[in-house]
Amino acid sequence: MKINFILIFILNLYVRVIRSSNILIFTPSPWRSHIVYFQPLFLELANRGHNITIVSKFPVKNPPQNYTQVIPSYHFDSNRRSDLLMQDRDLYYLFVADPVLRSTILVDTANLFMSDSVVQKFINEDRSSFDLVIVESFFQECTVALGHKYGAPLISIVPVAPWVSVSRWSANPSDFSYIKDFMLDGGKLLNFWERFFNTYIGLYGLFVEPITYLPKLEDIMNTYMRYPGHETRPTMAEMLQNISLNLIDSDLMILSPRPYMPNFIEVPGFNIQQDGKINQRLQEFLDGATTGFIYFNFGTVLNVTSIPKSSMRVLINVLSRSKHKVIFKWINNNTEGFPVNFYVDKWLPQREILKHPHCKVFITHGGFHSLIETIDAEVPIIGFPVFGDQYQNLKTSQDYGIAIKSNIFTLTEELFERDLKSVLTDQKFSENIKKLSAIRRDRPMPSLDTAVFWVEYVIRHGGAHHLRIAAVDLTWSQYYLLDIIVFVFFILSLFICTCYFIIKWMKRFIFNLLTYEQKND
Ligand SMILES: *[C@@H]1O[C@H](CO)[C@@H](O)[C@H](O)[C@H]1NC(C)=O
Ligand SMILES: *[C@@H]1O[C@H](CO)[C@@H](O)[C@H](O)[C@H]1NC(C)=O
Ligand SMILES: *[C@@H]1O[C@H](CO)[C@@H](O)[C@H](O)[C@H]1NC(C)=O
Ligand SMILES: *[C@@H]1O[C@H](CO)[C@@H](O)[C@H](O)[C@H]1NC(C)=O
Ligand SMILES: *[C@@H]1O[C@H](CO)[C@@H](O)[C@H](O)[C@H]1NC(C)=O
């Protein structure tokens, strides 16, 4: 036992010593939660002796040694974005506004961070050599050029369940009948309209984005990725097909099981591995809430002031009548104007609050990280989805019986009161969430170790192209077997025609024979 332990220790040390690689993480985008989620992985890689260089707008305080941070200087107006996101999804939004958003506003954002002077300086002047480049897949395909610049294999971090625009490069399955686009408002089993809409978004991604979106990103690449040697680089599509591995921030094991190609690896739950601090005022408030408390938080992307005024009034009125205390994420810590049972602040240690034994229900926008945290803490949910994957997160949670999915745009006091009462009193919610929580925790190894393993795996083998399935090299007519179908039809029609003519000929022959015999009779 002891010897084993020492052996493992020495082996560990050995593994640490032999591999110290230079890793570039290039994630200059303003999508905070996408990048902050993966920070534990980046820090862990540094702790294991790799030399990390990271281009990111979200630096860590007190970075470890060998963790160089390059911080872009551009300004991103997140308040305007919050108002933009806070709109009810009508048919116009679903069919027109959202697809257009993907190829306009998201392209403008890519332009914004790629043209940033700090980012430009890094791209043009950095002369280091890297063994691995990590980029983010969320509407910034142009960044793959850095793999070419450094002649290094690429890993892509994927902030939600991979959708068509990400899956296509590795021929990862996207069957529209049951694999949801991350924006789809659908549960585990899709009904007719959900499948219809999923097919619409899927086909849009496959056939319209290559005309409306990808050329724009290729233009950005050609404008802002002009390092020495860029003249000889392959096309953006070729480089995207050459990505070695995709690390996915999603837990479809529990939300909606689906197939993945060998180079798609889910690494959920980094966010529940850190413990935060809790201030004394809050600690006392939580401990004092002996009848339990309700926790309200709409996440970091949405500004709570964007919630429609009437809905906000409904929320506060109903919560003020509750015998429970309320922890309310607001824009500051000023309780003036809030009912007496409220605690408000602009930042709250979510994991600690959810883990507190007095926490009864979580009122959330249904962001994926919040969902995983609340499943881990076994606290049931009332959800008000607003954008992105929140609709399907909450619908699936509702299917599992751990949540009630509501609507912030059409909320009334009666509805909210009914839902709140139901989640607070019906035992089935907490029973279901306990089960789901146990399933979620039951993994062969912690996600962080899984992620580190795969990153080092790609470095050890100078890429992971052996994981790439042959489908990537097929044209789509080959992939969907259109050539085979045409061929079979051709042979079949040839056969049918031949039979037809043979029968026709035989009929005539027999007829002639008969008439000949009749004549001769
Ligand atoms: C940082 O890198 C240097 C040079 O490779 C190495 O000697 C040192 O041990 C590294 N430090 C850590 C904490 O890994
Ligand atoms: C580590 O990365 C930094 C920043 O890119 C670089 O200056 C330094 O030379 C690297 N260290 C080693 C040992 O490669
Ligand atoms: C694919 O990546 C490898 C390095 O991992 C590189 O040698 C090769 O040139 C790349 N091919 C394309 C088409 O980008
Ligand atoms: C949210 O919006 C309010 C007013 O619209 C503003 O005063 C506040 O600073 C915003 N909060 C954040 C975190 O952006
Ligand atoms: C409220 O926030 C301000 C500044 O952010 C701080 O100085 C003050 O101590 C806080 N008040 C309470 C009661 O926490």
C-alpha cells in the first residue's frame, strides 16, 4: 500500500518533469462565462509545469509562475447586450432575428476583439514557439490560423453542446430529429414543431452560414492574421477540419444523451470545484433564515434591470409575502425599496448559498453553470429562460421533475405564487434532484483530470489526427450516399427497362408465333 503510494508519487513527479510544454490559449472574446469556466484547466496546466501564455479579457489575480497573461484593451458594452437579449421569443425572433444575429452582431464582435491593438500586436510580433494552441469555437473561427502560425496542433473549447456550425468540421453527428441546436426550446424528446424548428436551424447552419457567415470570418482572418508566412496558409475550412480535439463545457450525459465523435470530450463541472468566500453579514442572514430562504440570481450576462418592470413587480410582491427570506442578486447592495425579508447584493457566492442547508428553491435564468451548481447542491428550480441554451436546459430539467419552467415576459402573481408553492411543498422535486445529483457525480474520474489528460495527450502525439473520422474527408453527397443512391437507381432503372423491353419483345414474339400458327392452320 505504502510502496504503491510512493511509486505513484514518483511516477507523478516523473510525468511532471518530462513534459513541460509551451501552450498558447487564445481567447480574446468578451464572453466571460465561456472563458472563466475553463480557467481551472488553464491554471491546472500551469501547476503541472506547463508554460502558459493566455490572451484573454478575464485575467486571474495572482497567476502562478509561468502563466503569462495578455489582456486585450477593447471595450464591450454588456448593458446594451442585456437589453437586446431580454426579449420574448416570437416567431419573427426565431426565424429571422436570431439567424441574422448570428451573422451580424456576432461577426461585429469578432471584428472588435480581433482588431484590438493588444491582440494585433501579439499576432504580428510574437515569435515564441508553441506546442499547442487552444482557441474558442464560439463564433470566432478565424482564430484557427494560429495553429498554422505556430505549426502546432489545435484544441477548441466549446462553451455549449456542440451545434451544427461546430460539429460539421469533424462530422460529429447532428441528426435534427433528436440532437438539439443549443438555442432550441425543446426537452428530451422533441415534438413535431420542435423537430421542424431544429431542422430549420440545422439546415440554416449547414447551407446558409457558408454563404452569409463563414466568408465574413475568413475576411476577418485575412485582415487581422497577417503574421509572416500567412500567405501560404490553407483555407479556414481546411484548418477547422484539422482541429485535433474539442473540449466541451456541457453535461449531456445527464441532460440529453447523444453520440460524440472520439475527438469530442465533455468536461462538465469545473465550476463546482472551487470554494468561494462568504462575508459575515450574508452568513448571518443565511444562518438566521430558519424557515428557509429563496435564492434569486439571473447570472452575470443579464443585467437584472433589463427584466420588464411589471414582471419585476410581480417577483418582488410575491416574494415579499413569503414566510421565507430572500437572497436577491441586484445591481448594488442597497436594500432601500426592497421588502424587509430581502438581502440584496451585486455579487453573491452562488455555490455557498446553494449549498447552505436552509436553501429551498433557486430562481434562475437557467444558465448551464447555474444548473449544474444547483443539481450538485440538490436545490430545485423555478426557471425563467431568456437566451441561448437556457430554454432547453430548463425544459429538460422540467422533464426530469427538478424544475418548473416559467416565462418572465408573461408572468402574473397567480402563476408565480402557484409555482413557488408547488416547488416549496411538493417533495418530488427534491427527491428527483437528489437522484440526478448522484448520477452527475458518478464519473470515472474528475472532469479536470479528464481535460488535463486529453490536453497532454494531444501534445504527446503532436496532434490527434488519428481520432479524426474518415467522414470529414467525404463530400456531403458521398456522406449522405447520394452517389450510391443515384447509382442504384440507375442500375434499377436499367434492369426495369431491360425487363420491360424483353417482355415487350417476348409478347410480340409469342403474338407473331401465334398469328403465324393461325395463318398456317
Ligand atoms: C517555469 O519554467 C521554468 C523554465 O522552463 C522552470 O524552470 C520552472 O520550474 C517553471 N516553474 C513552474 C512553477 O513550473
Ligand atoms: C514561457 O512563455 C513566455 C511567454 O510566452 C515566454 O516568454 C517564455 O520564454 C516561455 N518560457 C519557456 C521556458 O519557454
Ligand atoms: C494540420 O495540423 C498539422 C499539425 O497538427 C499540420 O502539420 C498540418 O499542416 C495541418 N494541415 C492543415 C491543412 O491545416
Ligand atoms: C445594470 O443597469 C443599471 C441601469 O440600467 C446600471 O446602473 C448598472 O451599472 C448595470 N449593472 C451592471 C453590472 O452592468
Ligand atoms: C455596500 O457596498 C459598498 C460599496 O460597494 C460598501 O462600502 C458597503 O460596506 C456595503 N454595505 C454593506 C452593508 O455590505
